[in-house]
Amino acid sequence: MTAIKWLQEHRRLDGALLSHMGVKVTQHPDLGEVLAFPYRRNGEAYAAKFRTVEKQWRSSKGITRGLYNADALTKDKGLPIVITEGEIDCLTVMQSGFIRAVSLPDGWTEKGNKTDALIEALDGLLDAPFVIVAGDNDASGESLPRTVANLLSGQDVRYVEWPNGCKDANDVLMAFGEGEVAACLNAAKRIDPPGGFITALSDLPPLSDRRVLRGGHELIDERLAFELGAMSVGTGTPGAGKSTFTTWVAHHIAAHESIRVGMMSFETHPYRTRDHLCRLITGRPFDALASHEQVRALEVLDERFRIVHRTYDDDTSHALGWLKSMVHTLAMRDQCKMIIIDPWNELEHLPEPGESLTNYINFALQQIRQWAEKLETHICVIAHPKKMDLGREPRPPMGYDVADSAAFANKPALGFTVHENKTETGGRYTQIYTWKVRDTQLYQIEKGKSDAAFDIDRMDYTKITMEQDDA
């Protein structure tokens, strides 16, 4: 059976549609006989995706592809746009009457890190009356509708539910025909109805699994767990090393989970952050590396981190609205699954006239928690404690010791303190206190304390056991 005949007889795709879309059989140097799906821009093919009947894939080398059938975004603008995860599904949707169908160039993953093509097509997607996400019915596809809704904030974004036993649009076509594909698309439900909505538990919109980020290091995983869609609060007395410790945690989380971390380190020079992270991945400061080693180190750091720089234009206010914009950009454009705000007091806090600072902070933290949930990222807020009667040796501040509001203790899913203490001989060591754990079963940690030694040359922490009880 030829590949085109396979598409028509097995996949039930229309020959005239395949011809119109330029799908043809060709020879690939690695795969032999393949189906070629051309990617067009303004009617001209600029790249292609190749597949064998046995589902081996290749694509044009050295070319970044946008959405498949992206020209549909500029035509028939009164019709909805349908987003699929593959070329065959896109053709299936078109054959079922939804001609403004596009496909992600390389499918979707559970990590949700393939948004470039969507961002490139943002204007066309926002210009549609509404957008239907018709992804795959699997663990990867569950997060796609929410990601699209976050990218197209304010747009009517809907998601499709396929019949039991069908993974995608083409499965439905093969099992039930074009009419059922169209019926599923017409029954698509809105992700974010205005004002809220009510569902049965069996009718929940697609949500990602409750993923918890871990560091793969005994000190981190004994005391900390960062849930996607949640907020944490860290604190500590001035000079205790909370920023240094949080940067160290971010390094291990990014490496262990293969994610990107966004860092809003307002009190730390970017070069200092670069040097710290460089010491952690190479064992040496950045300036001590040879030029080719610096290039390699920066490649690793660019893959794992994004740094926010503030500008000081006359009309720029670094308040809650600015923070929301930065968080959204880090989460959606740069695909950061963890965002650190360090410290809270460096932001410009602008309560409404007559609003108390306590009420403002309660509202602000509620907003941050909602951003984390909607964007499916983790936001870690580092906050200074209020002035305490410290005596000779400061005690470790906890959640209710954070300045200005008890909301710092009440709102987060995780709360932790970084504290510096003395040994009996006058040496120094670090204590990590966990004072808030929202879900001990999911996080697999409990409230408590761990001790650590800090290596200033490597900017690294190691868990230790202290005989004395300094709690």
C-alpha cells in the first residue's frame, strides 16, 4: 500500500484535501519513502514535516517552523480557529468543516515547553472569534488548553473532549466519521467562562497533574517542596543568607527537574547571580573560566534561568501591575516553572487611598497565588521579617514574624526560614526551618528543622547533624 493510499484508506483522509494541502510521497535520505507535509507561509512552502507509515518523523533541517497551515489565520476571520497537535489531526478537522485549523509543529509535551509557534501566531489567534484546542487525550495534551488560555488572556478559549477510546481527532474520524468530529468540536467547552462556573467532578476542565518540584538533594527534599500552581514564602534575618540559599535551591531544582527558573533578585547584582550559579555548575567563579568555558557555562545557564531587570523610566512603577506582567512573561514566553521574587519589600507597594497595608498585602498575596495557579508555575516570595526583640542572638523568624501582615503565614502552601546560628566554639552554620506545609501527603515533607554547612568558595550547602539543640 502506498503512503498516500494509506492516508486515504486507513486514516480516511480525502484525496482532494491532501492534494490541495500539497501532501505527497517523496524520498527521504534517512527514512526512504515518506509522506511530506509542507509548511507554507503566504502560500509558499518553506519547510516540511516527513513521516513514514510506521510513524517515524523528520523535519526540514535548520529551519524553525511555525504552525502548520498558518495561512489559515489570515483568512475567513469570522470563523473560529482550531489548534491540534499534529498535521493529520489538522487535516481531519479541516475535512470535518473547520477550515481554520492549525497544528503545533512538533506536538505537545507534559513539560509544556513548545509555545514558540503559538507566541509567533498570537495576533492571529487573538483576532479569532474564539479558539478551540483539540489536542490529544493523554497526559501531555491535558495541559495544552490551559496553556493556550493563559497565552490568549481575555480570549474565548475552548477545549474538546473526544469519545472514550479515541486519543485525537483522527481516531474519531476513523471510528465514527466526520460528523462526530464536527459534533465534538461544536460541543467544545470554554476554559474560563466569565465570572466562574460549576461542574461535576467527572466534568472538570483539563488540568495538569499536581506536580511538585524537587531538588534531588537531601537537604532540599527533606525541608522543601515546590508545587506548580502554588506559592511559597521564605524569610530570615538580614545577613542569614536567604537569597544565597534560595539561589542554590533554584540551581538544584532547575537541574533536577529540567525546568527553567525566573529570578527577580532585586538586591543582587546580575553578575553576582551569574557567578554564584557558575560556581555551582563548574566549581569555579565565572571570571576564572577560559573563554570557551564561559560560553559553555552560559549555554547551560541560559537553558535553566531567566533574570528580570528593572528599568527606571519616569512613567514606570514597579508595583503589582508590573509584577503581574513580569510573572506572565516569565511563565508563558520563557516557560519558567518556578519564579522567585526576592525580596518582597523592593517592590513599590501602592495601597488604594484609605486601604491599610495589611489589607493590601492580603490582596496582593491572594493575586500572586492566583497567578501561580492559572499559569501552572510556582512563585516563591522572599520577605523580610519585622523588627523583633532579638537580644544577643536573634531567634529564627517564622511566618507570623514577617513584616506587615499575617497573610505571609496564612497564604502560602509552603513556608520556610533561613537562619544563621553559632556553634559552641563560635563557628557558624545554617538552619533551614519549614514552618508551613499545606499538603504533607503530596509534598512528602513535614514541618521541622535541618542544619547545613555553607562552602563560600563553591557557594554550596551540605546537610550536617548538630549534636546541640538550637531550636
